[in-house]
Amino acid sequence: MCRVLKVHRSGFYAWLHVPLSPRAKANEVLTAKIKEFYDQSMGIYGSPRIFCDLREGGVACSENRVARLMRAAQIKSVRGYKRPRYKVGKPALVAPKQLQRQFQHDEPDQAWVTDITYIRTHEGWLYLAAVLDLHSRAVVGWSMGSRMQTSLVLDALTMAVWRRRPKDSVIIHSDQGSQFGSDEFNRWCKTTD
């Protein structure tokens, strides 16, 4: 059999007594440490971060070796949430620009700006609508929810009106997203004047 496989007899008998090479043994030890750091990160870390953890732990190896051993052991990092994507379109009703890029105001409750942002959490995305007074740059109203709806904006504006109780009409500036161009938003603006 050694003649057919073109292997020396001494090499075959050495393999019988020690079947794994020193490199294969070192790879097994390194794979066990990789699994340990992977489990500590709850499956989030990929090869670059695990490589940094190994290096901090005093293990000498390369990032490519860590990536190769993770592929061989079928260890993959858990991908995060994808950012929500929205269709960009024109608003149904284009409002005139009453603010005219005047972002400095002498008195409070003359102009408010509002927008919606999203925040990534372990349970999914949360949407935050905030209303800022341009005089003090303070948040005067906010609302948070799991879905981006017009009611989110209306709740933030209602909180701002309830907290500040403006005497005169207030200019509300927004990016005219779909929530700000809806009929429900327009009705709210007309009823709270």
C-alpha cells in the first residue's frame, strides 16, 4: 500500500502513532478558543473581532487563520437588522416655505422644527418624533413608537402644545415626509390654530 500511495514506510508508521500534525493540534486548540470567544459574544462577533479578542488574550495567530478556522468549523457571526428603507416620493401637498431659512428667533414658541428618526434596539426598530423650539433649541415634545405613522408626529406635536401652550400661532417646519403631508396632519393643524 505504501508503494501505491508513494509514501515512505517510516512516515506511515509515524502517522499511525501520531495521526495529527503539530499544526493540526494547534488548530484544534485555536478553534476551541475561537468557539469560546464566539459564545461569550453571543454569536455576534466575526473573525476580525474574535482575532482582536484572541490577541488581547495572548494567543498568537493571524486574522486570516481565524477566518479560515471559523469557516472550517462553520462559525458565522449573526447579522444585524437591516435598516428600514422607504420609498422616496413627492409630498401630496407642498407647503410654502414660511421659515425662509430663519433659524434664529428672539422669542420662544415662534417656530418649531420636527422630524422622525429611527433607533435600533435588540427588539427591532423604534421610531422617534421630536419637536424642537428654534429659540431655545430645547425638545418641547416627543413621541416614540414601533411603527412610523402620522399619529407618532401628532402625539409629539400635541405634547409640545400641551407643555408650552403657545399664545400665538406657531410655524411648524418639517421635511414634508409622508406623515407631514397627510390629511390627518393637515386637519390637526387646522383644528389647533
